[in-house]
Amino acid sequence: MFLALHDPRAETVDILMAVYNGADTLPAQLKSFDAQSHCNWRLLASDDGSSDKTVQVLNTFGSAHPRGQVKMIKGPQQGASENFLGLLRHVANQKPAPRWIAFSDQDDVWLPDKISRAMTTLEQCDPSLPALYCSRTWVTCRSLSNRRISAPRPRAPHFRNALVQNIAAGNTIVLNSAAVSLVLEAVKYVGPVVVHDWWIYQLISGAGGRIVHDNVPGLLYRQHEANQIGVNDTANARLRRFLQLLRGDFRAWNQTNIAALLSCGAALRPDHLAMLESFARLSTLPVLKRMLLLKRLGLYRQTIGGTMTLWFAVLFRLV
């Protein structure tokens, strides 16, 4: 363990937020930034062509803050994932690079210690290693009522998990300086991704970095019809994901993820790059060799049922 030698409260955290037609819920999220116990933050928002009052809400919020604390750019208008990658590419072209990056959705509400808890946790990690903090959330409806905690993550985060499952909810992610450097370099080369947070989890774990999943929720996560990707902890959600598996979505996601990781393969540990290459040829093998390779790779999801579904998918070439 590395013991912090300075007070993390002095550090500036850059919040990257992709927005699109979020005027209804955005004010509550912006208000929660102001309520953070860690006050030293900057907001970079990328608007993806909103037709509502999103831009007006951000401009009003920015006018109430010191110059430079709130900035807005135009998004690529190619969906949420590309909007977040666009934010990272924008930051990659800025000097000096930020030391800390947090990602934010437009419709959540952060709890007051969200940033400070993440920073305090990451400060205990070896600063030479990329480290990613993520956490559970309080899942709510649009009105922020009916609160329930998101699913636990009982198995340790690892590249073997990241290849087949994303446990790093993007709205909870905070990166330390080494992880920021890794991601900002890799984003120069990466093409399309399934979702930005899954790619970042794969990249940092694949590079041998540290993934810290906090069991304490850091925010209120609204679930509603406009969510890009919702939680997967109800019977209906699990059924929907299984139907996506049968439809071939999982295979398509894997192909996209593999291509994205290979584009920045030089950043991966040699053994993890070899694991990725083996995973990439999994579906091309005869059934017996396919199942033996899956066993040797040791890939896993967070629950027994999830891992059984993975084996089913490999058996029937749905990966």
C-alpha cells in the first residue's frame, strides 16, 4: 500500500459529462456538484445537439461559477459512447493534462462525499499504477424515490472479468493520474466502443492497473425510459439481456471490444494481450477445443448464473 503524502483536497478533479436533451434532470445533477465536500472541481460538458434547454441550463450554471470552472463543447452527435470519447479526445489535446478525471451522467444526483471518497480511496494506491475507482449506486425512479441498492460485485475485478462483463458503472468512475495518462493516450487510437466505461475497465485492468469497486453507493441513479443502458439486476432485465444474447448482440459487442483493445494493445500486459488474442479466436474453434480454451482462460462473470450463461454462449457460438 502507498500512503498519501499530501492532502488530496488540494487536487482538482475534472468532471466529464456527456449531455443530450437533459434539461429536466440536469439542474439536480449540477446542484449536487456544488454540494460536494471536495470543492475543487472543473466541469467539461459535451452537448450532443440538444433541442431542449440543456445548453441554457449549462450556461446559467457556468455564469454562477468562476471563469474556467464550467466549460461546454459540441459533441460529435454519434451517440453517448462517442460523446464521451469525444470528451476524452478533447482533454487529450489540452496541456497540462488533468491529474484526476471523473465521469458523470446528466440525470443522476451525486451524494456529497462522492468525489472525496473516491480520491481518498485512490490515494491509497501505488501512484505509479493506473487505478480506477467505481462503486455501487442507489437505483431510483425518475422522481428519485423507490430507492434500492445496485447489485453487489462479489468477485474481484480483473481482466478475466472485464473481457466478458462490465462492472465499472461509468457514472461512478474516477481515475487517478496514471490512469488518466493511460486513457488519454489510448483514446487517440481507439475506434468505436460498445460503451466508454466498459472499454476503460478493460483497458486499465488489461494494462495491469488497479480496479477498486466500493460497496458504498456514491450517487442516486435514475432509471427511466431514456437510459442508454440500465441496471441488470431484475428478472425482466436479465431476460432482456438473455434475449440480446440469443439475438447476437453479445457477439457483436465482443467484436467491437476486441477491435478497440487491439488498437491499443501495446498498453496491455503481455499475458493479457495473449489472453485477448485467445478470446478473439474462441468462436472459430471446434466445440471441444472451444470449451477447453474457455476453461483455461478462466473468464468469469460476477454470479454463478452469469458465468453459466457465458459457458452457454461459448458452447453455442454466441460470443
